[in-house]
Amino acid sequence: MRVLSGIQPSGRFHWGNYFGAIRQYIELQEGNEVYYFIANLHALTSTRDKELLEQYTLDAALDLLALGVDPDRAVLFVQSDVPQVCQLFWLLLAITPMGLLERCVSYKEKRAQGIPADTGLFAYPVLQAADILAYDAELVPVGEDQKQHIEVTRDIAGRFNHLFGETFVLPRAKILQEAARVPGLDGQKMSKSYGNTIEVFDEPSVIRKKCMRIVTDSRPIEEPKEPEGDHLFQLYSLFATAEEREEMAATYRRGGFKYSDVKKALAEKAAAFFESARQRRQELEADLPRVRQILADGAATARRKAEEVLRRAQEAAGVYRSKGL
Ligand code: TYM
């Protein structure tokens, strides 16, 4: 199976990114052909600081490698290193109905947050479609918030195939039920734009501080509580074994516990969970030339594949290419 996914370098990765997406990237390396990239062109729709964008792009590579993306098994690259994707983007843009993009929730949400509506933001899902279709990806591991974008990709690919003949593979999303929408400190979806995140590489003391800020209700300690739908319990479950989760669920139902104790247990588990990745990250940080080489090698492989698909799409649509080019 050919697998592809992208992640924006718009700050340090948080638990939602890890459990919703990155953990899947790592699992899918086994037995699949996998492509993972840092979506720096998408990040341009929100990051307008040159130094930050450059730094976050490299940070994202370090984070992914430290968390277990293995360059011997995965093609890891930066989006902007594959210009074929931007060429494909135009071929797709030319046949994408406005209405399809007007319905996209992420565009509507960002507008509601007051992010100015540049055309890049509006056309964002078409660039994402180009990302996916350029590698003939069949499976796209993501969190639930990206589901609509994968559906849009299918719609665009289907339309192109209908107009010009079978050209693109129709991908499907792979979403982990238990981490489809990881909650943040306030119970809403964990997201940088809501300011409710805990970062994967936060220091243990910071993790603890943030965990203590998780919003809980003010019911009396002795009152029995339902673990289902409780976001503190949901976060705890991400790090706990099945047994520990059951034990915690039983504690909730019995009542007589303090939320602050659950928060402390969560902070401890989370810090331990990411400890080895934190160490690996430090080692990688000391060898940036190696990291840059991994990205360059990944880009070369990705370009070859994207070039093949771009050529196929151009031929299908009758887009001219001079001989020998
Ligand atoms: P991005 O950078 O916002 O998020 C990266 C991945 O993390 C997942 N995620 C979550 N999953 C569960 N719970 C959460 N609270 C949570 N927050 C984030 C996202 O679903 C995503 O899988 N448009 C994409 C980047 C992209 C892309 C692509 C993805 C560009 N091209 C092609 C797949 C294929 C984005 O903004 O993800």
C-alpha cells in the first residue's frame, strides 16, 4: 500500500499531532511504501515570518525523526522541494468548482478566527489534493479534521479522471478512532489556534504545569463520575495501558478521587512516554547536516515519483511539453 501524509511546520508538534497522525506514520512504515512531508507551503497561509518558517521546517524534521520516522523506510521530505506538486496544483485548480472549496470547514473556521482570506487559504485543499495525488497515494493517515480534505481530493481526482480519462488514484483517509480528535486543555480539539495545546517536546516541568491547567468540573470529590466523554480521562487513556485505563475508569465510577491526582498521573506518564524521543532529538540536533541530507535524499525520491504522475496528468489533459524535457 502506498501511504502519504503531510504536517504543517507551524510551531512545535502537540499531542493531537502525535496521537492523531504521527503515531500512525510510524506504525505504517512497516510493510508499506510511505511518504511523509513537511507542508511548508501550506504553512505560508498563516506564517509570515521568514526566520520562523525556516526554523519550524527544520524543527519539524527533527521532531519527526526523533519520534520514529525512519529514513531507511520512509521518504521524508519538505513540500517545497518538489515543484512538480505546484505544477499539478494548477492542473487541478483549473478544474475545481468554487462551490467545492466554499464548503470547506477549515476555510470557514479560519475566516471566523479573523485570518484574512487570501486566495492561498481558499485554494489550500487543492494544494493538498496535489500533494496526495502526486504520489499515487492510496492511504492518508490523518486526524478527523482532515477528513473533509481527503474527500475533496477524491472529488477533484474523480472529476479529472472523468474529464480526461483514468489518471489519478483515489485515496482514502485513515483515522484512528481513539485519537481522531484529541482534546486540548479546555476540552475543545487540541489546536495551536485555540491556545490549548501540550507540546510533545515540552520539558516535564512544563507538561506538569499544563496538565494542572486542564479544565475540570467542580463536583464534590466523592461523587461517582462517568469516564466516557471526560477529556481528562481521554488524555490519560492515550498514555495508559488497557489495564491502567480500566483501573482509572473504575476509580471515576467509584468516585472519591481528586482530579488533581489524575492530572499528576497523566503528567508523569506523558513525560516518561516521550523521554527517549526527547533524547534522540538532542542527538539529532547535534548533527544537522545529517538531517539536511535525509531531507535532500527524500526530496530526490519524491521528485521522481511526482514527475512521473505530473507527466501522466499533463499528457491526459493535453498540456504541452517539449521533447527531451
Ligand atoms: P496539520 O499540520 O494541521 O496537522 C497535522 C496532523 O495532525 C492531526 N491533528 C490532530 N489529530 C487528532 N487530534 C487533534 N487535536 C489534532 N490536531 C491535529 C491532523 O489531522 C493532521 O493529520 N492540511 C494538513 C497538512 C497537509 C496534509 C497534506 C495532510 C498538507 N497536505 C496531504 C495529509 C495529506 C494540516 O494542516 O495538518
